[in-house]
Amino acid sequence: MSISTIAQLLSAGTNLVFVIVIAVGYYVMIKLYRQMATSYDRMLHVTEAQRTAMGRPQVIVDDDYSRLPEVDIVVRNVSQGAAKDITFEFSSPVESSDGTIISDLTYFKDGLDFLAPGAEISCYWDHLESLLPLLKEKGLEGGILVTARYKGLARESYEATWNLKPTIYQDDRYVHSKGIQDVARSLEEIAGDLKTLLSVDREQARGGRDGDSSREVMGRLSGKA
């Protein structure tokens, strides 16, 4: 075999090896690109899911026991997305012991046009000690189901069902905590009593009468302290 033939064979072999290296490199590059594209798509999907979850409205209907023994019903939008076209459906009428049908209130009966993120609407239901016998009489110890249907701003529809069940507190002891309105009312009464006390003291100073009236007012103040 001549030298030129050997050189041609070596050149052909070198070219073949080069082509194989290029092909393998191209295959590896394509594979890495597809892996990167898949990871990027997955990341976009997760980000979009998080964005959608944050923007999705979440309307709940809750029996609020923060003022026990008073029981309230609260409609809340607990999400960062606004809710619109909200309707409510009750499995049984929500009634208080004085005969008021809470579920017939306008915003329950006709629905709500809009509820902003974090917004809530609260109404008084009943006193627990009066409400529990009423629920037992009507066979509603298991609670009253309320289904809330609503839409997001993009008009996607949602639905959730909640159970109003005050009987869970029938065997519990509770402490009635004063809210800001109760505190404000107490301060107004104390201010009124102080004004009366000053007036009584001035009258006593002018007329020389005994201090029975002022002691009576001081007794009331001590009871509110």
C-alpha cells in the first residue's frame, strides 16, 4: 500500500472522527437545551399558578364567636383578589330567637355585586344561650350549610360551601370580651358620672348638704373601674 493511499485513509478516518464528535456535541447541546426549556416552562407554570392563586378571590361565610356569648355571621374575602356577582344559598333559613330571618337580609337574598380583597360584612345572629335551644328545636344541631358562588375580575367562577354550627360551643365556658364599642360606652358613662359628681359637689358647697349623693356617684364609678 502506497504512502498516498495510507494518507487518504488517515484523512478519511480523521474526518469521520470529527463528524462523530460534532454529532455527539450537537446531540448533547440539543439535550441540554431541551432540559433547560423544560425547567423554564415548569418555573413559568409555578409562577403563573402562584400569581393566579394570589389573584383568585376566596369568599368565606363564617359564624364568628369572637364576642361570645354573642354570635355573628361574617362574610369575608380573605384573598388578594376582588370578588364580584356573589350569591348565597342556605340549606335552611338562618333564624334568630326573636324571629328575624338572617338569611333574608338583602345582601344574602339578593347577593353582593362586589367584595374587595380583605373586606368583610358582619351581622348579629343571636345570643348563644337563646340560639342553641332554637337550633335544637328545628333539628339543626349539625349546622346550616351556606354555599357562596362568585366570580373573579376575569369572570372565572368559583364556589365554596361553609357550615354555620354554633352547637360546637354548647358545652364550653366562655368569657365575654369587651370590644372597642363597649369600652367607648363605658368611658362615656364614666364621664357622665364625673360630671354629675362635680355638679353635686358644687351644690353641696353652696348649700352645705351632706355628701350622700357624691358617695353614691363614687360608688358607681368604683364599680366601673
